[in-house]
Amino acid sequence: MKLRAVLVAALVLAGVALCVRLGLWQLSRWHQKRALNARLVEAEHQPPLRARLAPAFARVRGRYLELPGHYDEGHQIVIGGPLRDEVAGIEVITPLLLEDGSAVLVNRGWVPVAVAGPVSLALYHEPGPQLVMGYPESLQTGRRAPPLAVRTTPSGTVYWSRVLDLDTLAARLPYALAPYVLRQAPAPGVPLQPQREHPEPWDEGMHLGYAIQWFCFALILLGGSIWLAWLRARPRAEPPISSPPAPPA
């Protein structure tokens, strides 16, 4: 076998292996997100865990949590929220102070940008004792994000950011923070504004589509290479030998 043919075959097999590996990785992501969505559905059908202090995240992962406390509306965070009916908005994050002096960040929901300037957060004042029930979402650390924009308003300090980072916020806020955000769920007695919602399910279908795509690439690459090799290897038909013309009579 010629060296060139060996190199071409090795490149083809490497490409096929890469496509299969990427397809398997997308399948693993599909299974992971299916498990996460199943956990969300299961959590909605289970009673919430009730505590007075913030439990460890490993204990509350995949369960709704209910905590009592008071909102610290003198220190609030807003981040860009998803579009709703083509209207831009923000999500309002407020620390919930617990009886030991620590706090859990609570995502109180979405409000449209048109009415969500720094001063307008006073419109969503929720004084007094609170009993917050929500879904814990991990608060990441070490995220590279622009510095917080700090704005002082009549109702307190508002931090504007694109993402939530535990290290950045812990350096700004005057108390210890739990390593997760409590996405408050809609419930009787909870104000309609900001708009509370249950966690959005993960988009699992795209990973299955990508997996099928990569497996198809592997089949096309392998099958096409074999077909081309067969075309080049098959014997070529010799042209018919024509008889010399007969001499004139």
C-alpha cells in the first residue's frame, strides 16, 4: 500500500473518530439536561425544604427552599433579563437578611426597562417580615465580568451588572452571602410585580439535533471515502481495438 493511501486513510479515520466523539459529547449533554429538567419537574411536586438559616447548596440542590427574613432594599442588584413580548427588562436581585446576620440573594423577578430606572425600584418596595419560597440556583465565582456600576438612589444603593459573581458581590455587601440565588416562585400573597416565574427548563433538544448531525458527518466521511477508494481501485475497461480498414479493391 502506498504511503499516500495510508496517510489519507489515517486522516479519514481521525476525522470520523472526531465526529463520533463530538456526537457522543452532545448526547451526554442531552442526557444531563434531561436530568436537570426532570429534577425541575420533580421539585415542583415536592414540598419545599423549610429552614431558618441558609443550608448548604448540596442539601437544597434540586429542591425548593423556604426561608424567613427581611429584605435589605438598601443594597440591590439588577441584571439584564430576557425579552418578553419584544420588551427589554431587568431582573431585580434583593438580599434577604436572615436571623444570624447572613443573607441569601433573592431574584424577585422581571420588570420592563421602561419603568425600571434606579429610582423606580422603590415602586417594588416589600417591607416587613418575608417568607420567601424559591428555587436555589448556584452563584458562580471567578466570572470575568465588567465592574459593577454603582448608583445611589433615594431608596439605597443599586448595583448594575451583566452577571452575578459571588466574589464581586461579597466584597460589596456588608454581610456573608449564601453561595446560591433563590429564584422566588409565584405564590399567593406574593406581589405581581416584579414578575416571578419558575425556572425556565433547559433546552435539551438542540443537543440531540447536534448529536445526529455529527454522526451523519461521520457516516458521510467514512462512506464517501470508501466509495471514492472503490472507484479508484476498480479496473478500467480497455477501449475496443478497431480493425484496420480493408484495402481498396
